[in-house]
Amino acid sequence: MKYIDFLWALDYLSRYYPKYHSHEILNLADDIWKWLNNELPENSSSLIYLKSVFNSPSEAIKALWKEIQLMAGPFMNNN
């Protein structure tokens, strides 16, 4: 994943995807970022959930990137 591609996809979503700013994908991305930087307390429900679904922060980021690509794909490829 290239960082610029990630930003490009988020830019398209912010322009064209309804309710983008309240979407659960962004909340998940924020929690994953906090997990990656060890900013979540050990007893937080977010950390417990993330660890139950993903084996590592890098796996979580890859899964999140795939979801963002699926969401942004129709907006980035105009026919």
C-alpha cells in the first residue's frame, strides 16, 4: 500500500461517499492507528475487539485498506 494511494482513496470518499465523516470505517481506522502506536489502554473494549478480529496491527491495516479500496473504487473509475 502506498500512502499517496491511501490519501487519494480517502479524498474520493470524502467528496462522493454519503456520510463519509460518520462512517464506521474511519472509526476503525482511528482505533487501528491508536493500536499501532500503543495508545489504547489494555482494558479498552476497542483493543479487545481488535485483538479478537486481527492478529496484528499490520493485518488490520491491510484489511482496512482493502475495504477503503472497495468503497472508493467506483468513484475513482469513471466510465
